[in-house]
Amino acid sequence: MKYYLHRKYYIAIHGDLIDAVKAIHPFESLRASDFYEITADEYTNTVLDWRYEDGEWQQ
């Protein structure tokens, strides 16, 4: 699975980018183009407000 970080906010995705954007989320709007791919280490070591893991958004 791939990891993605939002370009502006401290939110990230571990999994399918399109599924995460389409999932019910607490944000006004999300677009796949708002994210860029990162490494697993970057994902683990970044303090995030929200994460998309295991098919759901988690705070």
C-alpha cells in the first residue's frame, strides 16, 4: 500500500488514494491532486491531525 500526505494540511492516507477521497470524511472537500506520495517512514514520523487507515478516517 502507498502513503500520501496532503499538500496543505496535516492529513495523510495509508492505502488507496481514491477510496480515501471518496470515503466519508470530516473535511469540506478532498481531491486526489491535493496529496503527494511519501515513504512509510515519513508517514510514521509525521505528526498528523487525521489519518486514513484500514478503510476509515481516524483522528
